[in-house]
Amino acid sequence: MTKILATLFSISLGLMPALVLTVRHGDNIAAITLFILSLIQLVQHRPINFSLKTKEKILILSLILLPIVIAFDVLLRDLRVRYLDYYLRFILVIPIYFALRQAKVSLKPFFIGILLGAIGAGLFAIYQAMFIDALNVHGYILKINFGNLGLLLGVMSMFGLFLLLNGGYKKTLILLCLVAFGFGLTASILSGTRGGWIALPLFISLFLFYFPAKKWQKTLSFAVLAIILIITYSSNAYFKSRTDSAYHNVSTYLYSDGLKSANSSEGIRFELWKAAWIIFTEHPIVGIGSGQFNDALKEKIEAGKIPKIQIFDHAHNEPLQILVTTGIIGFLSYIFLYAGVSYYFYSSLSIGSTYKIRYLSTLGLILVCGFLIFGLTNYSFGHQVMVLFFSVMVVSIAGMISNIEREESSE
């Protein structure tokens, strides 16, 4: 029974990356499966070991602090509980971490799940572009989330090259990782969502910095990636037009009177950010409350402080959205979420760490950096799929790192 549970638990780790973009409600299926198996694991292996290292305490605290702030915001202001709903996921996934600390799981299903997720997202995007609507490629979720997660899974697949340090099948693994990266990038490009593309330079920098290879190999890798991006830009009319239009709209907004492009995608975002900052300066400590941005935006438009633009219920910028709704108090807890998770993964990247820990730690840093950058042009945590993916992946990666470290220390 224990071996069966361990096998099922291992397989469940690959469900989130594999299903999130390829199966309807795949994020829910993966999260619920992993959560149930975690509870069974914890019950079978009682008592639970709550002895935590400093970095583990910081990780757990970072996951619960922001939901607590949102809970006080909702309860004290008598707001709808649904504004707290998504953030509770950060707390609900914590049992997964504790279960992984003491379970014997395999890394392979997680690695394979990432590859399958990236390849599946790319194939799904190609299918929708060719047979349904080339201008509305989104899988089963919003296109901006589909594009961002597709890109993230593709980059995570490329980091699978870290596992080349262990044994055979190197050529096959190299091919799979590169193919998955290509399909993930394809999903992002065909979705037409440009906000996540600015994360590519950071992803490439992390890869070149942490990948254990000689300088000439890193230089060659950088050259190959640069050539791929240049060819993609030059040969793909849709990708080129989306990139050029973004540059044109931003330039027009910044260097003209602004009104000419205020209703472009970029112009609307600039006006939303300006409105959000104005609202924040009026309520800096605790903000205006969750879910109140829509009404506050209408007031600023009616007052003539920003042009008449399309009304949104969020600022299309996560840090600004947190500042507006929960003030400096909420913003500090938001920053601590990213800082605490980053500290856990970064501190695991010691000089003597094994290839598995280095692989998982860099994946964790990619996850954090990706979501931080995605949040600059979108309110990622305002969407369940993004919250579930981030929270489940964080505790899955961190839990496997803790498990490996405990095994190494006992040897």
C-alpha cells in the first residue's frame, strides 16, 4: 500500500504542469488530486514532523501572510468573501509541502509533466490557430494566462537540461527539452499576449548563469537562443506585427499627447496605472478595499483625472492592484510572498548542492520571476488558474527540495 501511494503521489506531481493548459479545469483536477493524496500521506505517516529550518519557516509565513491581510480586509469592510477565495489557496496547499517532506517520491513524473504540458500547449495553440480562430488562441482559459503559462512551461522544459548531469539518454533528453521549449514558445506567440515576452531576457540570463557548462557552451547556447528569437520575429508575421504594434503604441503614448493611443491595449494600461496610483495616494495605508477598483476608476473618469477609457475591475498591474485595494500593508505582504519564496529557492542553491536540487531550485526561481513579471501587465492572482498553478508548483518544488535535503543529511 505504501509503494502504491508513493507511486500515485509521484505521478500527481506532474499533473499540474501537464493538465493546466491542455484539459478543461485541469488545474482543479491536478490540485484536488495532489491535495487528497497529501492528506492520505500525512495520515499514514503520523505524527507530522513540524521541525522546520529557517528557510522553511520563512516559506510558510510568506504563503499565509497575504491571505491573512486579505481576510482582514474582507471581514472588517464587510466585503464579499469571494475576494478572499483565491488567496486561500496559498494556505490550502501547505499540507502538500509537509506531505512531500516525508514521502518517497520520484522526480521523473514532475519533469515529464512539464514537458508534456509545454508540448501539449503548443499543439493546442496550433490547432486553435489553424482550425478555429487564429486571432483568439487561448486554450480553455483567458489568452493572456494561456500565453504566459505556455511560455513558462516552455522555459521550465529548457531547464530540464540540468538533469543531463545524471547518466544516459542525453541526446533524447536534449531533443525533448528543446522541442518542449519550442512548443511552449509557440503557445505564447500564437496567443498574442505580449506582456510575458519581456520575461524572456531574464529567463535566458538565469539559464546561462546557473547552467553548469563551460563558457563556450553558454555562449553557444545564448547565440542559438538569440537566433531562434530573431528568426521567429522575422518569419512570423503575427509575432512581428504584435511586437511592432506594442512598440508603436507605447511610443505614441509617451511622446505624443497620450490621448491618441489611450484606447490602445498599451494606452489603456497606462491610464489604468495612472488612475491606480492616484487612488493609492488618496488611500495609502489600507487601500480602498478588495473589489472596489471598478467604482473608484469610474469616479476618476467622471472627475476628468483620466481620459474616458474602458472600465476594468483591476489595474492590469498586480503590484498597483494590491496597493490600491489593501494599501502599503497589503503591498508589503505581497512583496514578502515573493521574497520569502525566492529566499527558499535561492538558499537551496549552495555550491555543494546536487544536480536535482539545483534543477528544482532554478525552476522555483523561474516560477517566481515569471509571475512577478507577468504581474506587471496583468492581475495574475485575480485568476484562479494562476493562483493554483503558482501555489501548487511552489509547494511541490519546495517539498521535493526539502525531501532530497533530508535524505542527503541522513546518509
